[in-house]
Amino acid sequence: MFPPFDHWLWYVPAIFIGACVGSFLNVVIYRVPLGLSVNEPKRSFCPKCRKPIPMHRNIPLLSWLLLRGKCADCGAPIAFRYFAVELLTAVAFAAVWWVFPPVVVLPLWVMMALVISITFIDAEHLIIPTGLTWAGSVAGLAGCVLWPQLPVMAGYGGDWKTALVQGGIGWAVGFFGLWVVVELGKKAFGKKAMKFDQPVEWMIKEPVGDQDPMLFVIDGEEIPWWDIFSRKSDRLIVEAGDIRVNGGSVGKGTMVIREMEIELPDGTVRKLEDVKSVDGTALSVVIPREAMGMGDVHLLGMIGAFFGWTGVLFSLFAASIFAIFAAIIGRIGFGRQLPFGPFLVMGAVAWMFGGWKLWQWYISLLGPMGY
């Protein structure tokens, strides 16, 4: 006979499954931002020497410790992040099993796997793959059906239909609420103008390796391509003293750069894939930017699908507090980018593991008018 679900023995498979899933998440975190398939090649490989890692060297948690954080073939260091992701996922899976009933464990394991991937991807690349958040939204709505208390932990009751509606409302509040903030931020802070007393060098820098993005470099400052072109309508405008294409000067004037093409001052349009180099000097540039990325919008919608609109409000408020503390502790000044996705994840996890009790307490202070 199986032991009861609250027996300590069940934590062993939870931790084991979590560590194995964490090993796969390392593949997701490395490959997805680079546009690589998570299935091909099937075997993990060393980012330095590119040699496949055999199964006996790819045991979750143990392999990193036994190899002392180095590749067995080339000796290149293996980032501590690989061990941390496996350990964090194992602990997260065990925590979910401890707090929640078995019927809803699988959707919440899916959520934890997704938010761990999102956290590390956003922290490193400042992007949130929307494919992950769409999958999470579906898992969230499934969790609402399996355990109707999930999106209404703050005190509302109801059957699975009510819970599904609450999950849908939570997704809409999270997605469209933050989308409005993003659009208002775009109107208020959507351009960064830079002017120079003397002409400065600029260039479009092609990627060097798998982990390097394409860059716009102006006066020594490197700006990743994906930070500039978040939307199809984004335009990078360069007031150029000199423009060189493939090493040859093509004149001066206002140059418009789009995500996949450049428009020269004479109106000629060149596809970026057809040119080898673009550079020159500039007196001023206008760089498009976002107050917040659309990935955050999708992520908050996913959080709402799991925890309803109350979870959205709590997560957003808590994320803002966490981000402020991080900016103060890290001495991050105004104008510098700070990934918001990890803080939304922290807010959602805080709600999930007890933050909803704070909401209940707050509502109780408001009395009958709180509902």
C-alpha cells in the first residue's frame, strides 16, 4: 500500500522530479532566448567546446558538484546557475507538495517550472518568451478547474465553473491592466534622445557568438537590438555626419533604422541581411524604448489565470516593493533597465505561499464594505 499523501516519503519523488525538471529548465534557459530548439540536439552540450554531455555526466545536482563546476572535456567553467536552477526547482516542487493538495500539484509544478525559467531568462536577457506564459495561462485555468479554491484563496467560494470564471477574470485583469500601463509608459517615456557636442562613432554590431545579441553601439554604449525594437513601428533615427555601408561612405543626413532594414538619407532602403557593416558618425540619435516590456504583461496575465484578480493586485504591489528594494540595494539609478519579471514572480510566489492571508486580513479590516 502507498503511504498517505502527507507522509514524508512523498517528498523524495517530489525532490527527484524537481531536480530532473530543473536540469531540463537549464536547457530552456540557455536555448530559448537564442532561438535554438530545446529538442535538437537532444543531448545537452558544453557551451564552450560544444561536445555532447553523456548521461552519466548529466545527473541533476550531483554532476555539477562532482565535476566541481567544470566541463569534463575542455575544463571550461560551468556556471553555478545550472546547479542553482536544479536545486531551486527541487525545493519548489517539494514546497508545492507540502502546501497544496495532490489534485492541483501538477498545474502548480508546471507554473513553478515556467516562472523559474522566466526569472533566469529575464534576468539575463531582459526578455520573457510569451510561449512560456501562454502555456502557463492554460495550466492556470486547468488548475482552477481541478481545485476551485486556487483562484479564490482570499475567501471567495464556488465550484469549478466559478473558479474558471475567476481565473479568466484574473487573466484579463492582469493582462489588460498592465497593458494599459505599458501603453501610457510608451507615450510618456517612449523615446530616448541623445545629442553630442562633437560627432561620435556609431555602428551596428553583428553577433559574435550564440550568446551575443546584435547591438547598436553609440559613443561606446552598447544597446541590444531587442531593447530597441520591441514593436514593428519602432524606428531608430540617427542624425549622421557620415554613413558608411560595407566600408564605403554613402553621405550624411537623417538615417532611419528599422528592425530588419535601414533607410538612407536619399530614401534608399537596404535590408540588413544584405549588408556586411553599417557605421559612421552621429551628432544625435533618437532611440525607441519601453517603460515595461510586453512579456511582463503576458506574465501578469498568467499569474491572474492561476490566482484570480486578487492575486494579480497583490503580486503587482509586492513586485513593486521588491523592485524598489533591489534598486536601492543594487544602487541602480534612474534610466537603467531593471528586469521586472523576476519581481512579479516573487510577488506571485509570495501570494501562493501565504500572501493571500495578508489579503484576507486587510479585507477583514475594511469590514462588510471590503467585499
